[in-house]
Amino acid sequence: MNSEGRIREMNGRIDLHTHSTISDGTYTPAELVRYGKKKGLRAIALTDHDRIDGIEEAQMVGEEVGVEVIPGVELSADFSKGAMHLLGLFIDRTSPSFLRRLAVFQAARRERNPKIVQRLQEMGFKITEEEVAAAAGGRPPGRPHFARVLMEKGYVHSITEAFERYIGDGKPAYVKKPQPSPEVCIALIHEANGIAVLAHPNTIHLTDRKLSALFERLVKAGLDGVEVYYSTHTPEETVRYERLADEWNLLKTGGSDFHGEHKPQIDLGVGKGNLRVSYALLDALRERRENKTA
Ligand code: AMP
Ligand code: ZN
Ligand code: FE
Ligand code: FE
């Protein structure tokens, strides 16, 4: 390890992108935090899709075991290409207006889900809404729950295969749900006193020129940071996003996007094995947030 690496390790490691059973992960918020402790993490952000009701439990367990829990959320934004997701970090989980907006996003998911079931049925799969709901433990299902049912019924060998063949973006059983623009997502996160971060820029699939234009647009809308360190970023992509973050004076964040058994190849804190996110990044986030609200 070089000296910079040693300094990073000394600060402790963190994971600022995780999912629990509150959305489409397979660990409860409490289990997630305890697992973070076991993995030696100093801080975890819980960033469930459209939901913030796991945060209280995660923070309680965090205090008990000595892991800092950052209240977060992940929103899906409308964009012409790929998947654009925005993370809200340090959000106020009690903000009534934010909770009302999240309820709208959850409703969009509920409306979409029967349409996915219908498509799958038309393709000849024996799958029901009830089975998908059961896989999600009664909460609004996300696509990984559909994938899980398809796998358990033997239609696919893995969750990845379910996405690649049937329910991934643009695949035959994919149904798009109405999503707010990135500008609206950023404004909502700010209204809830959060820091707005562009998640996993590699899933938007843009050329250098188009990615620069997108950064210009998002920075104008108030974007605060970019998820530079991520489980599926190649070393080249990481360098590319580090440079963009510096160019646009954005904070750098990092996380695994841990989903438990729904993404079995991704582990908490370390991603596919070589992810390392330093606590120093969290200090920088906090500093920027304090300056903004001061
Ligand atoms: P939804 O919000 O219900 O549309 O589902 C999105 C979720 O599906 C996200 O958490 C992604 O992590 C997951 N997902 C999207 N594409 C894939 C893929 N190719 N393999 C595994 N999970 C995926
Ligand atoms: Zn997810
Ligand atoms: Fe995401
Ligand atoms: Fe995620």
C-alpha cells in the first residue's frame, strides 16, 4: 500500500450507498448496520429507493454498535439514456414535504408493477403479483423482487440473467415508470437539507463530451457531489469521474450499492473486492453541508 493508501485506511472506511429490506435489499436496516460493524466500517449511509423509513432503526443500532449511520435516499431521475440515480445524503428524515413527494414515487412503482407481471405472463411465465409482493415482504416491490421470483421458479439461473433477458431497461418485460427530472430530484433533496450526489455515472452510458454536458446541466441545478468510487467502476472510469469532480468542484463520494442476496457479487464496503472508501470523504461532505446551511 502506498502512503496515500495508508492515510486513507487510518481514517477508517465507509460505505455511502446501501439498500435494506425497506426497498430492495435483503438485510433489514438493523442487520445491515451490524454487518457493517463486522466488516469494520466506521460509517454507512442507508440509501433505500424512494424510502427513508429504515433510517431510524439503522441509527438506533448504529449507536448501539458504534457505526455512524448517515440518513440517505436514492431517487431515479428521468433521462433519455441509461439509469440516472441521485443520492440524497444527510437528508432530514422527518421533513413532511419530502415524505409526501416520496409517497408519489412509491405510487408510480405500485402502478408499474402489475404491468410488468402482465408482460411476463404474456411471455408465458407463471408469475403472479401476490408472489412478487411476498418476495418483497409486503412492501412495494422493486425489480430485484421480480428477478428473485423468476429465479426461484427456475426460469433464470440468476438475478442478473433475469435483468439481461427480461426486466432490465429496454428488455421485453421492462415497463418505465414516470420519474421526475434530475433538476426536480436535486431540488427535493435540497429541500430536505440533503447533499445531492449523482450515483454510479457509469450506468448512464455517455461519451466524454455528452457526460461533460450533463455535468454542466446538473451543476447548474445545484448538484453537490458525484459517486466516484463504486463497485462496478473500472479503474479508468474512476479516474474519469475523479477528474470530472475536480473540474466541476464537486464532492467525491463512494459506496458499494449493497443489496444483500439480490446482488450476491457485491459485498458491503468492498464491492467486488477492491472498493475502498475513506472516512475523509465524509468529513468533506459534512464540511460542505455546514457551510451551505451556515
Ligand atoms: P426498480 O427501482 O424497481 O426499477 O429497480 C431498480 C433496481 O434494480 C436497482 O436497485 C438496481 O440495482 C436493480 N438493477 C437494475 N439493473 C440490474 C441488473 N442488470 N442486474 C441486477 N440488478 C439490477
Ligand atoms: Zn436497488
Ligand atoms: Fe442506483
Ligand atoms: Fe442503489
